[in-house]
Amino acid sequence: SKITGNMGSTLLELNVRKSLPAVIPRAQGPKGLVVGVDGGGTGTRAVIMDEKQRVLGQGESGPSNPLRIGIAKAVSNVREAIDRACAEAAVHRDDISNATVGLAGARRKDIHQCTLEKLNECLKEIRSIELLPDGEIALYGATDGEPGLVVIAGTGSILLVMPLRRAVATTFASPSERLTPSRLIARASASSALVANS
């Protein structure tokens, strides 16, 4: 028999609701994700990983060398790459607990400090942000934190040795000094971004 009026629309609404997938409340979304960023004079790439080092999303944007384009624009492009990775992974920035950002031009102490401050300001949802020169994420990616060395010969050239000594790079501590499991994954994510950017 045909159902008409309010009763029919109520039954139709109930049937539609039954066929929709369950929506997870925002508070129950994924937490503890990490993001790694590789940025240079040509482009920026972000990779989001979970605690099992599975890649959930990737995003790209324009250049992010603060010496070439300025700190504000560099940080804006880092944020854009992260936001695109979040969109692909269907997560929010506040789902990310740690970020490792490797940028060309970030070795100079004054540039490093100002860029890190701007990153913390623009990405305040992310609990912990580590900023490294891009050569150091290349070194970590090549050695996985084990003893070794990497030579980069491109627009600029650099040779880095693992473990790094204070005289070589003051912004990088050896894994035994201060790297938590989530920080290690964030560095792995940054290394993945570097490889994908190559």
C-alpha cells in the first residue's frame, strides 16, 4: 500500500539514514600522526605517516627556501603542502603530533630561529615541530640514523657524516640524545618526502 503525508517522509528519511555510512565524530579521529616535509628552491613536498610508518597522504606546493623567497612565503608553502597531504589522508592538522621540516637555506642560525618561530605560529595545531637543513634529512634518509655519510652535489654541494658532530651541524642531535619514536617516524616521513621530491 502507498504511504502518504508525514508518515511516508519519516519512513523515507529513516531508510536513507540506514544506508549512509557511520560518521566518526571529530573527537574520535586519528591521532598521533606525523608529517615530514622536504622543501627547497624548486618545490615542497609533505608526507603524512601513522605510527606504523604507513604513508597516508602526500601534498606538494611551491618553493620553500627562506633565503630565496623569504621566511613568510617559505612557511606558507610548507603549510600548503601539509594541508594538501592532510586533504589526501582525510585528516586534520591537529591529528598530527610531530613534524620534521627539512628546508634548504635553514642552516643559518638567524634564519633557522625565525623560520621555526613562524612555523610554530602558522602550524600551531601541531604539537612539536623540528626544523632541519634539507641536507640533514637526506643524511638521515640515507643512513636511517646509522653511521654513514652522504654527498649532495647540485646547485649547492655538501658532505654530511652520521653521527653528526656539533661542529658540523648544531641543529641535529644523534638519535640517542633526544629522538622519541614519533620523532623518528617524522624523520622517516621527511626522508620519504625527500625521495618523492627527487
